[in-house]
Amino acid sequence: MAEGGHRFSEYYLPSTNPPLVTLNRSLLFVILIVFLALDLLVGGGGMSMATGAVLWKLRVPRVLTAVIAGGALAASGAQMQAVFRNPLADPHIMGVSGGAGLGAAIATMVLGTSAALFTGVTVAVAAFLGAFLAAALVVAVSARFRSATTLLVFGVMLGFIFSALSSVLQYTAGEESLKLFYSWMAGSFSGSRYFEIVLMAVALVIGLILAFCNGKGLDIILFGEEYATLSGASTRRILVLSMLSCCLMTGTVTAFCGPLGFVGIVAPHIARRLTGSSTHRQVLPCSLATGAALALAADILANIWPIPLPVGSTLALIGIPLILILLLRQRHA
């Protein structure tokens, strides 16, 4: 067994207490419902009852966006951590976020001088096209190379290239255009229309179908590529399906919500501890619920102030302490 796979397999300890696992799942479901209800009450500087128009046009779309985005990023993170056998792997590690940022930067430069053409929707569409380009490159490379390490290095380098190009393009944009671009970069669940929410939901469903079809392969590759090959599994097929799933979900969410971090790292760890298992048939649904809960918590924290905070910042405030706690507990385990 490969050394990296051996260390990684030790991280996941099977549960010996099924009733506790059932209790954990029930508790997670209750927390998710509570956060969802609280998020519907938050807006305009605190907790308040909203009129029907405010509720259905502003708060419900925001809450639905948070649930879908958090779940999609968490499910992507669970797959990334399995494929790369790295507990700190993130769905944005493949350069999809950088591609989305480049698309938004191009829209800022090309259409920034036209107020009629340059809107939040324009930025989202351009970001989606950039994310799609990055995803296409990643999927093409994953279909050609069987090594997860090669794919990891390619994704990281691709992200750096896209980020560098975005930085260059920002110098040519005007002040108002940059303001809208930085607003997208900060991350937000607000402003999504129901049509956009449906698009994100469709991407989530397709991505989850691919992930569950690839579940056994993800379980096998946890122990290393050599083990997966000896067991008769196609590592190339596992990589391609994982990349398709993650790029589709991450790219769509990033286009409409901005580059959001930490959910994809933290949620799978919490899910594995709640289920006491590394089997993706259990980890993926629990990651989905955990990611949605984390996104709702960040949205609540962002909207309780008179001036709402960027969701990207509140996710960092929640995610970084959780990552440190998980790392410290793992070290002393």
C-alpha cells in the first residue's frame, strides 16, 4: 500500500457505536432546520418578521442559495479529499475558482464602460464561462493522466495562472467596474433569482448522481492508486467522474455566489466524524447537510449587522477555527 494512502486511511476510523451515529445524524438534521428558520428571520440589520414580498423575493432565494451552495461545495470537497488522499484538499484546488475569477475580470474590462451591459448577471455569466473553461481543461487532463498527483499540480498551477491574468486585467478596469468585481469576489448568497437557483440545483443533482455512481471507486482510491489498480478499479475513470462532478458543482456555485472557501474543507471532516465512516455512501449525504448548515450559519452571521458582511469573510471566521480544532484533535488522537 502506498505510504500516502496508508496515512490517509488511518485518518478515518470506523464507528463502533451505530446508535451514536444515528443520534449525530438526527442532531445534524435539527441544527440544519434551526439554521434555516433563523436565516429566514435575518435581514436588514437583525432578526425581524418580513412581509410576504420581502420573504419570497429576498430571503427565501437567499436561503435556498446558501443551502445549495454549501451542499455543493461540501460534496465536492469530500470527493477531492478522497481522490487526492489529502484531508485539506478543497474543491477550488483544481483552478475552477481561478477560472471563474478570470471570466469575471474579463467582463469587468470589456463591458465595464457600459452601464447597460455591465451588471451582476453579466459578471455571473462571464464567471460561469471561465469556470467551464477551467473545468474542461481539468477534465481533459484527468482523462489523459492516471496520476492524482499530476492532476493536483496541474490544478494548482492553473489556478495561479488564472489569478495572475485576473490581477493584470483589473488594472485596466474603472472604479465602478472594480467595485462590482470585488463585490462578487467577496461572496454572497443574496441577489439570486429563482431561475439561477434552479440552475445551481440542477448542477448539484447531476454532480451528486456522478458522485454516488463513483462512490465505490472513491472508497477504493482512499488506499492509494496502486491498491485501486490491483483491485481492478480504473483510476482514470474515478478521476474523470470526480472531476466532472466537482467542476460542475463548484463552477456553477462560484459563478453565482463568488469564490467561497472553507466549506469544502471542513464539512467532509465533520461528516466523517458524525458518521464514523469513510464510506462515501454515508459521507456524501452527511457532507451535503453539513455544508448546507455551515453556509446557513455564515449567512446568519453576515446578515445580523446593520451593514451585511461578505459571506466569504464569515465563512472564514467559522471555518478557520473549525479546521484548527480538527487538526489539533487529530494530532492528539
